[in-house]
Amino acid sequence: MRRRLAPGLALLAALATSTAWAPATQAQGTQAQGTQAQGTQAQGGAAPLTAQQERMKSCNSEAGAKSLAGDARQGFMRDCLAGRTAAAPAQPALTAQQERMKSCNAEAAGRKLGGDARQRFMSSCLSGSTATGATGAAAPATRN
């Protein structure tokens, strides 16, 4: 099933494929230069792409290769055009503490712990004292 691109993203894609596009910060003051560039292309072939156009083309093809769509693509394009994609991946890796929290939480859910027993287990598991936790209880805790 194909999803429609957001209007802003469709415009962004159209601009990425245009070779006569000027960067947005210079677009208002350089309309005459844009017209001259179009005339040059018609007379002498394709003009070289500007740095912004190269970045736009590169980011657009990378987003296509990753099969990004919707908000994910929009966020990726924003970060890529700002030059932040090489240092910051789309989904940052979990820290050691987050990994520990994830595994302890999964283990507590597997043991069907609840209430105080779960709290004691999580505290013990996150501190790394034992793999089984402080309680060792396999039955779910009940509250009255």
C-alpha cells in the first residue's frame, strides 16, 4: 500500500530533483541568478549542482534506500540536511542502563511478578546483585 507524502515532503522531493533550485536562505535575493542559471542550462548543458543541492540529492537517495516514509522520512531529511545524520543515527542505541532496564523488565514480566515482589526484583536486578533478584518468587504478588 502506498502512502501519500506530506505536502511539505513532496515539495522537498521536488526541490531535490530540480537542478535550478537555490537554497531557501538565498531564494528571495537571488531570483535573477536563478533565471540566469536556467538560461545557462538551456544553452550550455547542465550546470553543476550547488553544495546544498548535492546534500539534498544525497539525503533524498539515502532516505529512499532506507525506505523511510511519513514523519520518519521528514525527521531524517531535516537531520540529514542539517548535517546531523552521520553522528546521530535515526534510532539511537540504548545505553547500558537502558539495556539492563529492558532485560530486567522482560525477566520480571516472564516471572509474572507484580506489586512489591516486582519492585524488589527490579531493584535487585538493576543493581546487578543477582540474576534471580532479591525475592526468587515465581508466583505473582497479590494485593488485598
